[in-house]
Amino acid sequence: MSQEEFESVPQDENDNIDQALLNQNEPIQFFIPINEDDRDNLEKLIIDHGGEVINDPGAGYYISKHHDPLRDAVDPKFIYESTEQKSLLKVDNYKLYNHANAGNDDHVQQLVTYLHNDHNGQQQQQDPEQHQQQDQDHQVTGEDHQPTTVGDLIHEKEPTSSNALVGANNESVRVHNTSSNKNGFTKEEDEIILDEVRRNPNRRSTHVLFKEIAEKIGRHTGNSVRYRYRTYLVNQLDYVYQTDEKGNLILDDQGQPIIADKLPITLKTKFTADDDYLLCTLVRQNLQDKLGDEYEPNPKNVILPGKFLEALAENHTNHTKSAWRDRYRKFAIPYGIDNYIEYYDNEIQQGRVPDNIRNFTGKHLFKSSKKYKNGELDDNEVGERLSEHNDQQNRRRPTKKRKTNEIQTTQDSNNLFANGGQDDLNNYDPENGDFANSHTAAAVAAANRLNNPPNPEDFLTSDLVTAKFFEFQPLISAVEKIEEIVNRAYEINDAEQLITAFYEEAGIQKKFGAYIITCVCGDLILIPKYIEMLLKTGENPPRDIHGIWTSRDDAYLKSEIPERIEYIRRLHVNPYLKMSSSKDDTKLEGYNKVVKDIEDQYINDEFNHENTDFEILSTMRYDPLLTSSVDPNLFETTTDNSKLFFLFDEHLHRLNFTLKFFKLGYEISRDELLIKLNESIQPLDKSNSYRIRLTINKEGQVNISTHLTPQRYNLFDGFNSWENYTSNIWNVYIDSEPIQISPFTSFKTTKRDQYNMARNRTLNLESEEPQEVLLYNSANQITEGSITNVAFKTFDTNTGEEEWITPPLASGCLCGVVRHLLLTKGIINERQINLKNVRDGEEVLLFNGIQGVVKGRIIKR
DNA sequence: CCGCACACCCACACACCAT
DNA sequence: TATGGTGTGTGGGTGTGCG
């Protein structure tokens, strides 16, 4: 077809093209939104190939890589690939509503997938049918995920359930056979449902929304549409649109809906234990203030002033005034506020997670109980209920697995997308953002999502606290210490002293202490609250807390959306008033100066990569034996020779992810990488194995050097039993001091000072023995070895089965390529490992992209 | 016979009203 | 105004029977 690909072609040659758009012998028309990436180039390609670019978005093909529900957007790849292949390809295959095609080889999606897999390897979606039998099993255990031999792992079948968390590779779109006489849902109907949910994300749990959709579609009832969404489509909800506080769509200046980065909260919010505790303590405080010694515990008939409830709802906007009142009436009073406070405090003291108030109308508790009499229990039985409550709490975990795939956290408003890690990626914004948006953000976010409630070990990383902090047991008792420190007399310019006290006495890293002070705008009294909420929710900074300022709040203020600004005003107005009405204006200035100094001194330079000299690094193995020694199932099916480079695609993903993290502004394509690698081995004897050292500098130049490396006949033989293990056993010595984690430990770069220093101080580098140094961070969490990632053998507490665990990325360890492979295959799992639990003589696995997996033995000396 | 479409369940968050 | 009575429909499911 040569130069004229976009001139219309006769229908019989191309029956898949929308006929309405086809005028025989007329150029095909395209509309490209003004803000579309690469618009100029697209326009040129179209015109050069005989097409026409028009200004009417309603006519012609709408070319955009952003899905637009109104317009049936066509992926720009249609243009690129048609012109490249010099033939008009099937446009249907590029329509973005087509889930089977959408994003399959989308670069960003791959990175997201890569990242997400790394953190959620075990969070495989379960089929609803499977789920019912597995209620008892907290973990997905069993043969599928814990193969015991390398052979098993290599031949491991794909999980039977589709991993709907991963947006790409989505063959699980369940579309009914429309030729059947059942009233099944068609692909189009499914898309309408999804689209309505995207436009009404805060109503996604309601019945009415689905009734409305059903009326729109006309072929189903609201019940069935709702069930369809909740059972099958929720996994495909890869994004929603931004809505305002009332649930109306927010449009951009083009009048288009904007894709949101978080799921909004739903219309009603469940009361949590913290809500109940807050309610009870505030009511009690209020009454004690009023009554003094007259106060009697568990008051039944008290007057709650409307002002009290109003203030409560203003400061804690997760529930309305009515809801707070009703909660108090129907739950707190029957239970007794002092009973609940006692129960809650006790649970915290015991290191358990308190349950919310279950009042005596809670039928789920009493269905089979003969003690349940018209919802009333006498006072004697309250104690019994409390202990039953406790028992139930103890038995509560593992909890029932959820059927739907909307990932829940302690706060719905904090939900991230199921398919995602999109947020993980977005969080990698070193310039502006919260402290949590550091290089460990992705891992922390994932850890938080995996733990409901969160496990402090997972988010208290060593860039936040030191080992000192973990000496507080239970951890929540650290809040008292911090309170004490804060309450000492400080002069305005004593910030340094305060931060030092936090660091030395409470184990708060200086940078983090400084960050907290900026979050609370210098109002020190809020700092204990910050730590308390951090421990309880895992959110950093904790959101929606009066006086604790987050980047979300900044964004809301800048949004110019009245509802959002009003929300922020209601949340934070009091500290503002307090500070601005302060008679001592110099004090206010002093605060501001301190905050600014702190920011300059501790925070702003944190991600100043520009002044650091480094290159992105990957070391990979060229190995001619790879075609035979490693089962090809481990690799993607490719016709090229990429399989001769051990874990080629893992390397590619990591390189690009690293480039993106450091904001170097470019990426390397698969073809480019493969060509470079092939060039580098071209002059060599290809029957040998080589270690390839590949660097990319800030200008994007790729440099490769090659070095002979010994043959290894089984790169995974570390998994063999001791009898069958023929390779060298590495001696693993424990470092004499902690390393400081940073982006340069999380990502592989040429800046390896920490690693080299650890090797120098701990290893005898003259020695010929294979050896490695085991590193740990300042919170005494094991991270990795100096040139390998590491895994320890444990036993699953539920099943008693052997399990290999590796430190999570939140520890600060490198996102190694073998590590990632083993995680995604379910062969190893992530868990924090404390230095004190490492035993002399213990067997470990060491792995990297050169050696594969080898055995090591801990040597303490 | 079984998977899917559709019905139904129910505690409770939030609301409204009369007194 | 504070408060009890009570409605509504969300949020998170489970039950059932048809094609």
C-alpha cells in the first residue's frame, strides 16, 4: 500500500473498519486532542500517509492513549504501527475500551506490574468459588505456591486463578457467549457498567447506582448488574474519575473527566475501634469536666450538647454529626463508655488490635446465645461479654478472605487501585510529597495494604526510626516518651535540641523528626498524636487529623474546588486561628523560621540527585548453557536470543524503573538493550559465560564491559538439598555496623560506597573463599548482602511447612532481579527479619543476576 | 448439571421528625 | 433545644433457580 495507508480502502479488503467513517476514496479522518503526547509527530505521520487531521472531536477516529468513555478512543499505536508496517491494521484492535488489547505492552503498565508484583506476590486474586473453601487458610499455601524443588518451580503452572491485580496479561475478561439464549452480559454492557462506576466511584457500593445502570442498559435488573460488577467487573476497574465532595465529575479545561489517583470514599463509613474510642473518651472528658467528682462510670442518661457533636463532626469528618450521635446512642451507651475505654486500653496494652464496639443488639454475636434477651443484658453479664469480645478478637485473625478485589485498608479513603501500584509509582516523586514518598514508599504502601491492620514492623523503616524505637514495648508506649520530650521547655530556636532528643531518646531519625515538625506547622503538642496515629494506621503522615498537614491538604488548597478548600478549613482551621491570634507575633515568626530552617537543613536535600555523581548499573549473565540448563518455561517465549542473557526482561524492567525513579527523562527499549548486549558479546567466544556490566549515565549513554565468569550448570542449585548441592557454600559474615539506606541501596547504581565499605570492614578480601557480608539497617532489620539478595529459612506458623523469606523493599534492600523472579513465582516471600534472630551456622540463600541462587552459611564471630 | 443472572438478606450509618 | 422514635438504603454479603 506504500505511501497511502490512510486513504480509504475498499470495504471488502477491510471489513473491520467502522463503516460510518469510511467514505470510499476519501482520506481517513483523525482527531488528536491538543494535549496528546507526541501530537505533532502523530499528525505528521497521518498526513504523510495520506490521512487527514481534523478539528472536530466528534468526527473521525479519536486518537488518544487515554481512554475516553465518550469517544471510543483509538490508541496512537494504531498510527505508529500502521505506518511502520506500511499497512492499515485493524483499528478495532487499538480501541481502548477493548480490554483484551488495552495496555498489553504499555510501558508504564509493565513497570507498574513489575513493581506491584514485587510487593504483592502473594496477593493473588482468588476465584470466588475457591475462596469459600479457603476461609480457614489465611495464606494461599499449598503446592501451587511453595514448590519444594527447582524442578517444581520451573514447571510451575500458572495459577489457576487469574491475577487480576495485574492489569496487563488480562485474558480473564469474562464475556458471555452472546449467541446463547441466556441473558448474559455483553462486552459492551460490561463496559457501560464499568464506565458508570468510573463516573460515580463514591456510589460503587450502592444499589441505586446499579438500578440506574440497569435502566440504561434495559436488559437486566439492578440486582444482576450490581452482582455482575461486584463479582466479575470489579477486578477490571483500573481507574475512576475525579469527583468533588458531592460526587460530581470534575472536568479539565477540555471538558474531559480527569482520572483520579485514588478511589474516593463511599457514602457511608464504618465505625472503627479508633472512632469508638475517640467518641467514648471525648464524651467522658466532656462529662468529667462538667460533673467533676459527680461523674459516674458508664453513664446512661446524659445530655450531649449539640455543640459537642458539632465540634466532633467538624474535627473528625469521617462521620457526620448524626452518625456520631447515633453511634453514641445505639452503641456507646448500651456498652458503657468506660467499659469500652477499659477494653480498648487493655487491648493496646496487650499489643492486640482492639475491635470496635459491638453493642448488645449485635445479632451476629448472639444468634445462638440463650443469654440474648430482647437485646438486654444485665450488668453482671457485661464482663462476660467483654471477655467474649476479647476471645473473639483473638480468634479473629486470620480473617475471612474478601470476595471482591477492592483492596481494603484501615481507611477506605486510602484505598489504592487493585490493578495497581499505580500509586506506588506516583509516589516516587522526590521533589514534592510527604515523607512517606521516599524511596521506600512503594514497599510501605504495599505493606500497608497487605496488612489490615498494619504491622508496624512493615512501615517503621529505618529512614523513620532506629533500633532504639523498637525498645519501646508495646510500641505505642513510645508516645508517652515523646510526650515527655515535647513537654520540656524549649526556646523557639531549640529545634535542633528537640530533634536530637527525639533521635537519642526515642529513636526517631532526625530527618523524620524534622519532617513531623513541619507537618504540625511547629505546633509541638501535636507530635505525640502524629506518632500515635502513625502506629495505629500506618499512614505517614496520618491523614484527616486536626493540625497535621499533609501534601493531600496542600493539593486540596490549591485545587480551587470550594468543597475541598472548605474541607481543609474545617479540618485545620483551629491551629491557624490559634497561631495567628497569638498575641506574640514574634513567636509565630519564630515558628515559621524554625520550620523553614528544618526543611532546608534536613529535608530539601534528601533527594538531591543532581549533585551526586552516579550511573545506573546492571550486571547480567551471558550464558550459552541457558537454553539447556534452565527450563525455558522460566522465560517468556521469544524468538530472539534474549534468553541467553539471564533474566533479560527482569533486567529491562528494572533498568527502566530505575531510570524513571531518578527522573533521568528517558528509557531504554527492549530492542535497544538487546542490540547493545549482542554487540558486546559479538567479538567474544560465545561458548563461555560472561558477566556483563552495563551502565547508563545521566545523558543516556550505555556502556558495557564484559568479563569471563565460571560456568554454573544449574543457576538455581541453591534450592537443592545439601546432598545434591555441588557448588561452593558461601561464608556469610555479619556486618559490624548498620548501613544507611537510601535510593542507592534500593536501586542498583554505580554509587556503591556503602557496599564497598561494608566489604572492607567485615571481609578478608585477600581470601579465596566465596564470601558475603550480611547488611542491616539502623533499625536492625536485615536488608541484603553486599552483592546478593538473601533469603532465610523459616516455618510457616500455620502449616508448619518450610518457607523462604527475604526482607521487603521497605527494609532498604536492592530490588534484585532474581529476588523479583522468586517472589513472583511464590518461591520466597517477603518478611522483615531482625538481626537478633539470625543464628550462627544458619543456612541462607544468596542470589543475584550473575550467580543465580547459591547456598550460604551464617558465620558469627 | 452447574455457572451465571437475579433475588434476597440484614446490620447499621445517616437522616428526619415530633415532641 | 435535646432527644426518642423510626425511616432509608448502603455495604457487604448469601440464596436460588434458570437456561
